[in-house]
Amino acid sequence: ASFEAFSQALAYNGTTSMCPSLLELNLKGNSLSDASSVRLCMALRESGATPKLIVEGSETIGQGDDDSCGVGEGQLRSCLQLLADGDATNSQVCCLALWENGAIFQCDENIEEEIGSAKILPHSQLSKLRRDGFVVQPPIASGLEMGHLAEIIEGLESVGWPPVFCFMSDAVWDFVVAKVWPVVRDLLGVDCVLDPASAFAWSLKATGKSTFPRDGEFRSWQNAVSRLNSTVPKERDEEGHRGFGSSFGLPHRDYSAAESLHHEGENEKESPAILTVWIPLNDATLDNGCMYVVPREFDTDFARTDNHHAHMNPATEVQRGLSSKIHFPLHGVRALPAPAGSLLAWSGNTIHWGSTCSRYANAPRKSIALTFLRSDNNVNVGANETPPITITQASVMTPELRLALISRSLLVYNQWHALADDAVPPLIYETTVIPEKRQRPV
């Protein structure tokens, strides 16, 4: 029986006697989603079972001795959650001169009115996006401008900050508002807003190693256990580059079809309600880690809306970093090499992944990505109370709000990387807790 069926059986029985003597659960093969893992962990606890949870015979999670659990990620996770929820501030991080790197993109104060009257892309591009599930736009900025953004990430890494902290910079936000937003608006065909928990950046390393930052099963189970226990285990140390700037190497969908597709009418073809936008800051090549996608015509589950586990798991790891089981036709895959400044966009339910940077690559790939929503999209994709960000808000975003967005993004993308307590400079912990929780608008 599948682990999903096992989870449902525990939930439906709801007895305290079903598995109270289960001492060890060894997971092999297919992984559950994060939500499924949480449900199973909760069902186990409610049934009275407190087993050791072992992934592929080597990772012990949850119950166990002090050597297997209790150190590693708790402090950073708690700190980021406070910042993400607006329950704490960090004036020292917000005031760092490191974020002051000069504006190279001009943003008009009336940017919302300005792009509202502009038309950048032909209608054929929206048609292509609907047909294929993705589209590649030529560079939207010069190589010199993109080189400046790449240097910002290099400067951050040189002093220990993960690449995603480039979103503390004025230059990055000026680029997003002045160059990216108008193109996304035209691709969606309507006004758009920014997901407040999905901005990320990558800076690959020329290791030639697998770019699976975390094993899919281990990550899912660690997320699940962290919600049940006050401590979570430390990631096993392995060869290769693992961290916030690593590529997301397992084929995946960011969102389900139900969340991602907008229907105008009964006879109208779906259009994207959620659009992921990915921009290489230097040339993305076959050697240095370009993106790969599965076009809609080769993805039989593209528009599947029955919440089947297979839809959100187009690929699963069989052996960590070495082999995977895929559930789509390999011959349909498309590589997307692109020059610096290109804008790659795909629907939230399009299968995609980033490739490994070869050890022979001259310049490992650097890139940023954001998730945009139709302004009339009522789906709360982030499952949080933070409202989406308008272009006007993005153009005047304070350092405190930028830090909150980065914190939310690190937590959201935690399935791909470790939140090790020492992964961010110690200054991140110099937070000031706000006595009374900020009141959010209803």
C-alpha cells in the first residue's frame, strides 16, 4: 500500500490503538508532498505511535537520541518566521550599506499609470504562453545592466549573505518595476500583482555535482516533523554544493493546475492565473545551468484538477542526487539556454527545473525569479495572510518590507535547501520583537 493510503487509513480510523507499537518507519522510493507528510505525522501522533522516521536507511527524524535530532535549523527558522509575519524587525540588517549599490534603472513616480497605457508584447506571445505553458522573451535590459545585478550577488556572497538578499537592493527592485513588470502585465493580458512570498535568487557553483539541495523525501519529512517537534535534525553533510544559491534540480510544478489556470468562459482556453518569471543575470547555457521545461503538449497532467498526488509529483528521487523516476515523456523536454536579461515565463503548473553547472563552465549561472498573479486572482497561493504587492508598493518598498519578503521566500523554498542556523550572517538574529502583533487589514 502507498504511504498516502496508509496516512488516510490512520486518519479515518482515528484510534489510539492502531499503531502504538510502531517503533520505526523506513521510507524508500516515492516521496509524499509536504502536506501529505504533515498529515501522516499528525495521524501517527494521534494514533499513539512515536516512531523513528528514517529516509533511505540513513536519516533519522523526529523521535530518537540527541545525536539524531535537536540541532541545526531551529534558530534561523524561528527568526525568519518572526520577520516574515511582521512580529519582529531588524534595523541593523535594514540599514546595511551593503544594499546601497546605485540605481541603474529609472522608475517614474507614476509607474502604474505609465505601464497601464503601454503595450510591449504582441498578442501572439500570450497565445504561445497558453499553448506551450511557457514563453522566452529576448533580453529586456542591456548586458551592462545585467552585469551590475550579477555583481550585487557576488558582493553579497563575498561577505556571507545568500543570493536572495539581492532583493534588499534598490537596483534590483528598480529593474523589477521598470523592466519586468510591464512585460508580465502584457503576458497575462491584465494587471498583475506580486506574490509576497516568492522572490528568489540563484548563484550556482562549478562543482559538477548534483544540484538537489535537499533530498525530496528528507525535506518533506523534516518540514512535517518541524511542525510537531520544537527541534529538527541537521542535514547530513555530503559532497557537492548545497545551499540557498543552488539550482532546484528535480522536475517539479510550483503550483497545481487548479491554482494556476484562469478560465474566461466555457469555450475559452485557459490562460495563466499565476506566472513564474525567471531572468538570467548572465548568459544561461547548456554548460552553466540553464532551465528545462516540459511543454504542455507533452504533459498529459498539465490541466489535471482532481488533486491526485501524481499531478504535483512529476518526478521523484529514487537515489539521492543520482537517479530519479520521471512521470513525463523525456523526448518532450526542452532546454532553454538564454542570454543575460532574457525573460523566461511559465505557468505555475508547468513542469520545470534548473540543471547542474558543469565544473568546466566559465561562468556559473546567476538568476532571479518572482511569481506574479493576475490582479483578479482570488486564490491565496501562499497560504498566508500577507496581501499581494502592487507595482506602486513595489516601487517604494521599505527595507523592512523587503526583509519580510525575503524571510517568507526562504521559508517557502525551504523544501529545496537547509535553513542551517549559520547559513546567514549572525546579524540576522539581532531582531527586535514587536510587543503587540501588527493588525492586518481584513
